[in-house]
Amino acid sequence: MDGVKAFTIMMKDTEVMKVDFDGLKYEVINEKYLPYQIKGRLKKIPDPRSIKSSYEMTQSLIASRKNQEAVVSWLTGRVLLLSRANAKWIYNLFRFEQVGTDEQRVKIAMTCRAASVSDPYWLKFEEDRDICWSKVDVKQNPLNEVVAQVALHGKSLTLQGSMVTPELTTNGTYAKAWRRHADGLLWLYKLGENGNTESRIEVMCSGLLDKMNVDHVHYEAGTDEDRYVCMCPCMTTRDKAILTGMEFISYCNVNGLDPEREMLRVDGESIYKMWIVDFLISNRDRHGQNWGFFYDTGSMEILGCHPLFDHNNAFDIDYMRNLDAPYQFGEMTIRQAALKAMKEVDFHFTAPVTRADFITERQYQSFCRRAECLGLKVG
């Protein structure tokens, strides 16, 4: 990694791991706090003084390469993709090359210290003297308004002000930006496409979930520069961080665990309810980054699923037509998954669902049809 200086991976103010790509040094200081994305991936590198053969030297280099791959994968996974709406404008703002390589994404992570709203990890450099978690944490520091404007609206602006921003470490497809409300809490604002249809569907689905016994993120309708947005509060707290479903599955695979068995063991109730919700709302977009788990940042214990969120692609027309579309869990169709889940959990509506809860008649009829398949009464 040319031009990437040595750094320490920090968990709040605790040193976790020292990394020096050029010197091939990967020193774990506190194994308990290793990011889940790295746990189980690191190889032991022997002391150079103990190496006595070319074979041992080769094995040492292979181990170093594996360790580099693990750390690089963790860093690049924290950086926005060029495919996200307005990402190219964000890259231009920071004068990043629009190449999307691992090396470029690592350099971007260096720029923002890999700080994210999802967890309290960050990077500390050798020259840092007075830098601590309280000065890096995006939840408690003023955000860069210029970056937020570019991220949400794709404006051509000049970078100025504080470099504290979560926009470089927020992934997804749609234009979005973090805003701090008057109460000090962070809210995520998201724009849709096609007249903001997706944002309106997100708010509609939030209202539907309000009428189910399901833990979910609450979305509200709002405006930003006279444009319709859906907005929701940040899920994470000082003590609760997010492990995405994709990261959880990878962690399980690396450490010899069966992902589906483990997710059901950790929080089967929430997983099953997610399957039912996805069937009811014809959700084609339950990918590995819009479901996942909370873990305790002190004990590192995986606590259970975080609330359901990101339903702006629900009620897809083709998906509404096909009750037996493929589903990404257990090699089942989406209807098979929902029927299986209904046998495992108490899922019910907490208030009547009516036509007024939907944008279109087609959405309402589809929802009613699917509820009937599961033996649920919507009225």
C-alpha cells in the first residue's frame, strides 16, 4: 500500500491493533476488541530472527499478505462505493481519483480516520498527540455541512470547515446525508429517484410496520432544499454498534460456524419476523447490508438483530406479481420463508391496516392477498 502510513486501529480510546503495511507489521494489542470483520482472519507471523530457511521466509510473507488482506478488506468495507448516488461529486470534493481500487479506498479511509456512525472504531496515526475518541466521534462533533450538501444534492462546492464527516463511510445506492437535529441526535436524510417514489415508499412502509409487532426504524417525511426526503434517526448509540448481515455471515464462515443456524440462535424471533415482513411488503431488496445485529461495544457480545430498516424498494411491481419469488435465506421462496416463520413466532397486527395506509390500490391489494396467504386479518 504505497503512501499509506502506519496506524493504530482504535475502539474508542482503546488500542486494538497496530498496522504498518510497509513494514509488514500487524500487532494485535487487544484481541477482545478486534473488529468482527477481522476476527479469525489474522495469521501468526514469526519473529524474523527465528526464520532459518527460504520456506519459512515464504510462509512468513504469505501470512503477512493474509493479514494485509484482512485489514484492507475491513478498511475498504467502511468506504462509500462509487456506485452510490453523488459519490463522484464527493470524490471530486476531496480530490480523490475516481478509480475505486482497494488502494484508493484505503487512502480515503485514512482521510476520515475510517470513522463511521455504525461503530466506535477509528484510526490513530503516529503523529497524533492530542487526538482522542471524543474529537473523532461523528456523533458528538459538528458535521461538515459542505460535504452533506454534496452527498445529498450533488452540488459542486469547495471543501471547507471541519473534516468530521460520516459521508465517506456511509454506503448504499441512493443520495443521502447525515443531519444533526436540534436535540443533538443524528438523522439520516435520503432522496429517492423517479420523483422520489422510493422515499415515499420508505415512509409508507414505516407506517405499516408501526401497525405490526415488529421492531423497526421509524421514518418520517421531510424536505431538504424544497425536495422531499425520508429521514430516520441514527440506530447506534455509545454502547451499541452494528454488525451487518453480510459481515456476520462472513465472520461465521471464517470461524467455522453455520451462518443460518447462528442467526437463528442469536435472535430467531427477529429473523422470522423479517421474513414475514418481506413477504407482506414484496421486498426484493433484503441484501446483506440492510439487516444485521447490534453488539455491545464493551463486552463485544452480539445482542440481537437491530431494527428493520431500508424498505424503499418494497412493493416492486414484478415482485408483487410473484408470490414465490426466490428468497436469500434457506434456499426457500419468499412465501415458503414467511409460512415457515409464521409457525415459529407470534406475528400479528397491532392496529387495523386500511387502504389509507398505501400510496396505490395495487399495493393495498397485494398486501391483503399476501396477508390472507399467511392467515392474517388486516382489518
